[in-house]
Amino acid sequence: MNDLAAAIRIKGIRDGLLVSLPAAGWEDQRTALLAQIDGQQAFFNGARLALEVGAQVIKVNEMVELRDQLSERNVSLWAVISDSAATEQTSQLLGLATRISKPRPEEVANLDAEPIPEETALFLNRTLRSGTRIEFPGTVVVLGDINPGAELVAQGNIVIWGRLRGTVHAGCAGNKEAVVCALDLLPMRLEIAGEVLRLPAGWEAGKPEVALLRDGTVVLEHWQTGGMGQV
Amino acid sequence: MTAQVITLASGKGGVGKTTAVANIAVALAAEGSKVVCVDGDIGLRNLDVVMGLENRIVYDIVDVIEGRCKLRQAMIRDKHLPELYLIPAAQTRDKNAVSPSDMVRICNELRPDADYVLIDSPAGIERGFRNAIAPADRVLVVTNPEVSAVRDADRVIGILEAEEKRGTALIINRLNPALVKQHDMLSAEDVLDLLGIALIGIVPEDETVIVGSNRGTPVAQDPRSRAGQAFRNIAQRVRGEEVPFLDMDKQPGLWDRLQRMRGRK
């Protein structure tokens, strides 16, 4: 039973979370999935779930039951991907998607590691290039640049050890405490909890900056070593 | 012989991929390498025109894929260089006539008896581009010192990184040193700074390139052309030789001299 829970694979994709269930009986799969979600409520809260079930045949009443149980946990099921034609039909009957746009590697934030509730951070050891979009339900740390045309959306903070030239949105679910910091900050667009940064006239990039919300306005502060208390 | 398969891609159209393929191929073949160029732009072929081989086409790449001819029969030999061949694209078909695995198969068939296979990718990042990069051992990304071209190059490099292609290098084409000096054009440093990949060549803007393309005689064969020299240098770097980059300032190009004559400087 525990083995089954451990074999559930969770991936962050463009449209939410992609959960792949290991082969087992449906009842076991369902229990393992729900146990996994109950164990990490903070992580799954509000998530959009795409379920990959392999060849498993799921009947209409079973899928309805799962959908209800998920929605009780504030998780919405929007897609069931299956190799079985019967299961695909069931999904279509319930108005669920049966295909997700194929997750390209550049758009996948792999969450295979055990996430820590509330403090889940994603570490990206590369430059995000034009056309890349990454969404993450926590804090994101980038060791590299955010190039023009790249987008990074996080529910938590965004820390960029590099140049920020693209689009970022921290606290996208409304967290007004979220901050964005970069070694060199000249974004195409920077938002914190829906508020857009207006760069001061004559702004010169090149120094480490922290962007934060103060009285509903995004402001910038030069990063002072030892000045962590301000943020 | 095991050929290295090199694809030239850019994302944006009109930056000079086809011209670069023709010139690098000519320069490699002039040094004695056996080179096969493949036009990957099915439906909008023009590598044949730039190479001056338009009126020799009998079979094209789609004929090979669909089994109407042997690969050998679709290889057109260059007029001047006996070790240079072109496999033209089909003009009356579209990109869907070719799949990435077709390209891999054709290149694998070419590998044993060539030194280099150069593939001219179409613009965009869709099917044609996927076809062109599928067999590539390395990809040379061509860009112009313009914000839009650099943005598209960045996108292409991102895709290549996601595909785990190695040895990706950058060609900055049509750099105009005079405009750079006036801060009206991105400098090579600006472009490299943003894209963060290895540089394999800077080609100055040069009218002789256009004349050469129209005549079907790539400028790499013209010893007086600055752009031709730049392409010959790229070919040498492709072979793994160390060649210093052209000093864009020391010998002002034609454009630079024109500017001066007009009294703008």
C-alpha cells in the first residue's frame, strides 16, 4: 500500500499537475492517490489535476466518485489520460479532457522530489529562454537569466541569481508578501500579487534589487547585505 | 568517412540561413571536403538558386523519401567544385511530406561517404524545423544583430537545449560596424551577452553577398569579399581550426566607406 503511494509520480505541467498512477487495482490506486493528497494538503490545495491511468478501465460511477472525493479536497480533476478506449469514453462522458498538450521538457517543472508543504521551492539551474513558461505553486529559485520572452509565474517568491529581462509574477495566487529579487533587474513585466511594477524614470539596471509590495504598489529596493530584515 | 551533420537554423526568416549554408558549403568543399547540402525548406526551396543549380534538378528529397529515385540520383553535383552536392527540396509539396525519421534515415545514408552534411532549415519552429534538426550532430544558429532576430534565436536555442543538442554555436550575420558605432545596431557583444552560447562567426554586411546569391555564385569563392572571408573562416572553425575573428573596425567595409563619402561621419 505504501509502496503504491510512493510509486505515484507527480509532475508540474503547464496546466497544473500531472499525476501518473502505477499499475494496480482501481480501488488501490484511488486509495493511494487520496492518501497522497491528504498527506500533502498544502501542496495539493487548489490544484488542477490531470490523471494518467495507463490501461486501467474506470467505470463512470468510479470516476464520478473520485472526482467528488478530489473536489472535497479542493482539487479539481480536469483530465484523465488513458490507453483504454473505455476509460477515454467515460472521461468524455463526464466532460473531462482525455489529452493534455504534450508537456515539453522546457515547460515541465519536475516535482518528483518530496515537496515540503508551504516551503516548496523549485530550483532551476539554467537560463529561461524566450518561449519558456514555468508555473509553480511555491517559490522558484533560478540560477541563470530570465531572457526577454520567457515567463515565470510562482505562488511564492522568485529569486533570480542572474539577469531579469523577461516576465515574472510572484505571489500569483494573491500572496502580497511575495518578493522578486534579481542581480540585475530590467523586466519586460514584473508583477507581485497582480500589481505591476512601474520602473522609475531613468532606471538603470545592473545592481541587485528586491521588488516588493508596499501599500499596494510594487517598489524596488537596492539589496543591502545584512539587510534581510527589511524584506 | 563519417560525415558530421550540421543544421543551420534561425527561427526568424530572412536572416541569411540559405546564404550561409551555400557559402560555408562552398568554403568547405574548396578546401577539399566532400560536402552534401540538403535543402530542408520543402515547398519554398531556394538553396538551389543560391548555389546556381536550379536548372539541373531532376529529382528532389521527397522523391527519395517516397521511393521514386535513389538517393544518388537526387544529389546534384556543383558546377565548379566536384566534391560539393545538393539534395534539393520539393517545390510542389509541403513540410508534411517529410518526417524527422526520414531526415535521420537520409543523413545516415549520406554519412559513410561524405565529410559534412549541411542542412538548411526553414524559418519557424514547426515541422520543417523539427525535420531539419532531427539528424543534426550540431546546430549553427544564424541571427542578425536585430532585437527580433535575437529573440527568435533565443527561442530556437531553448528548444535545442530541451532536445539536448550539443555543440550549438552562433553565426551573427549582416553586422554593420558603422551602425554599431552609432549605437543604431546591436553589437556582437550585445547579442552574445543575451544568448550566452559560443560564437562561430561574424559576417559583415556586404553587398557582394546579394549579388553572389542572385548569380548563383556564393561569395565564399571571391577572395576579395569581406563576407566571403568571414564564411571561409566559419568553415575553418567548423573543421576545428582556430581562426581569429575578423576585425570589423580595421578595414572598413564598403558600407562604411559609402557612409564616409556621404559625409555622415
